[in-house]
Amino acid sequence: MRRLLVLAVLLGGLQLLEPLGSEAAGSSALLPFGFLVLGAYTVGELASAFGLPKIVGYLVAGAVFGPEALAVVPRAGVEELDLVSQLAVALIAFLAGAELRWDDVRRDGIKILKLVMAEVGLTFAALSTAMFLLAPYVPVLSDLPRLETAAFALLFGSVAAVHSPAVTMALLSETGARGPVARTTLGVVLVSDVVVVVLFSATLALARSLVAPAAGVPALSVGALLWEMGGALLVGGFLGAGVALYLRFVGRDLMLFAVLAVFFGLEITRALHVEMLLTLLVAGFVTENVGQHGDDLREAMERSAAPLFVVFFALSGAKIDLAAAWALLPFVIPLALVRAGAIRAGVHLASRWAGVSDLERRHVWMGLVSQAGVAIGLAAVVAEAYPEKGVPMASLILALIAVNETIGPILFRRALAAAGEVAILEEPSEVPVGG
């Protein structure tokens, strides 16, 4: 009741201050954004009181207060704040890379690769097949020749196979989990993102050979793809080495420096046209494992992780088109079930081949259901390449993301609890700073 009262007071205060905000100089989105963050935090605490992950509350708050529902935050405001969301994703990617230890990579690397190849391969095949079979009933695909239908089905499968590092990191930060299920899930999510980006790029190139893209869309060359991925490794390595040098010889104002370093990394990836997530992941990994004070920076970033998760997921929720998602539910629910089933089957099939423990076999798949930023970005690429068919296809993908982004965190938290990792690590002495 107290949290609901706080939310009502915040909403009433915004209505009183909104005329002042509209007359003030500066960004018209600043006041609604402040309410969105505070409101999302309050709803997140309310969700936690009911045993749900806080990020589900952040998503719900963003959807309710966003432009598709109460419109407390207008669509123009959400678009204006897109840079904040991108910075949050970049910082989360850096932190995710910093969570990886070289000893863990050397010990579990082959296992993670085997899990990724089996799980992503099966999920991609299952979703592409399901979309091809559903195509006669999907308005945007029902009138296409079978070859073009197959091309769009493959594009859909490559995007829908993506996982969410942001959701994984948010749940690990919230629960403090560091056990085998948490560690393996994080490894699979990070590696699979790289694999799926390559898979999507190859699938898009194939689709363009079968279905001509819109006029003015540049061709995707093999050299550009190689630079996007290989250049990310190179740029990320240099960025991580630079951060490590700062930590060794300066080591002050770490929270401010972390934000500046990540912002610099975000801008340099745009300038050099390299893959942003991979660049920041590599930078975080190099900082943690090469430098002598990587733990200090990681702890400083963890202290700022909670507000970042509020920002990212509240803005993600505000971008959900509720009307479109509701209209597409008859198609989305079967596809979501196929995706979850394929993920589970992929992990189970790879368990013996990869040497996965029984605990990981039973619970890791639940941490792979979530989707967020990367999938949204790939859907936007499809819409840009094929405005006529790609835009409705992107709407279907976004509706699927909305379902998985809501259900996925609940499943992952249950998996961590069932594995005993939340109960063990919620002791006060074990909770990381800012967790």
C-alpha cells in the first residue's frame, strides 16, 4: 500500500509540475524521464514484494507510463532518451565482460561453445520452420512465393534466436548468484550473442540474394562483416588495455571514469563501424584479466548497476507497442512456446556432449528465454532493409520480444532459486556491492 501511495504521489506531482517543465528551457523529456525512473523503481519494489524479479516491474512501469498507455512519457521523449538506453546497454556489456575470468573461460570454454552451437542451431531451425509453416496464416507473408517466404522465415529465426545479456546481468546483480547455473548461463548468453550476430548477417545476405531489398539499402559485403566482428575484438582489446593502464597509474574517480570510458567506447564503435556489444564485452574482459585493479572498477560499476537496469528496462517497456503486441498474440504465443521448447531441447541434447552437470542441464535453459536490446536492433535492421514486408515482420518480432522479456526473468529467477544459488548468496556477507 505504501508503494502504491508513493506511485500516486509521484504521478500527481508530475501532473502539477508538467506545465512548468514544458515552459522550462532544455529537454522536454527530462521531467517525464525522472518520473519514469522513480515510478519504475517503485513498481519494481512492488514486484519484488510479490516474489517477482524487479526488472519485470521496470518493464511493466515503462509499458504503462509509456506512449502506448498513459502517455506520461510521450513517444518523442522516449526517442530523445534513446542515447541513455544505448549507454546503459554499453555499460552492461562492459560489466558482463568484466564478470568473465580467464580461468573460467579456459575451464568451461569448450563446454559453452558446444552448448551454444546445439542450442542456437536447434532454436534457429525450429523457429524458421515454425514461421514457414505459419506463413499462410500471417497476413504479411500469406501472399508471398514460397522462396521469398523461406527467406523471411530464416530472417525471423535468426533474430528470434537472440538472448539477452542485459536481463541476465540484471538478475545476477539482483540475486547475487555466482553458482554454476549462473556462470554457465552468462557464458552461453555472451557467446551466443556473437554467434547470432554472425548468423543474422549471413542470413540477411542470403535473403538479399533471394529477395531484393529496398532501394538505397547498401549491400552487405563479407569484408564489412569480418571487420565488424574482427574489428570489435581489436578495438575492444585496445580499449580494455587503456582502461587497465588508467587503473594502474591513476585509479581515481572510478565511477565517473567508468561512464566516460564506456561512452567513449560507444562512440568509437559508431565511428569505426564495429559491433558494439562485442567491443565492450572484450574491453571489460581485458580490463578484468590483464590489469591489476580490474576488481576495483567492476565493483564501482556494480554500485551503479541498479539505476542503470531501471533506466534500460523502463525505456524498453516504454517502447513496447501494446496494441500491436495484443493483436499478434495468436501468432506470438505458439512461436514463444516453440522457442522455449527448442532452447530446452538444445540444452538437453548438448548436455552429455558438452559435459554439463545435471544441475545445469535442468536449469540453464530457463535463463536463455529472455530477449531485449540486441533482438530489437536486429528487428530494426530487417525493417530498414525491407520496409514493405520487414516493418510488419519487425512488429511480430517485437511482440515476441515483449512476451519473452516478461516471462524470461521470472523463469531465470526460479531457475536460480531451484538451483540453490539465490538462497546461498542472499546472505548479507555474500551480496555484492550494489546487488
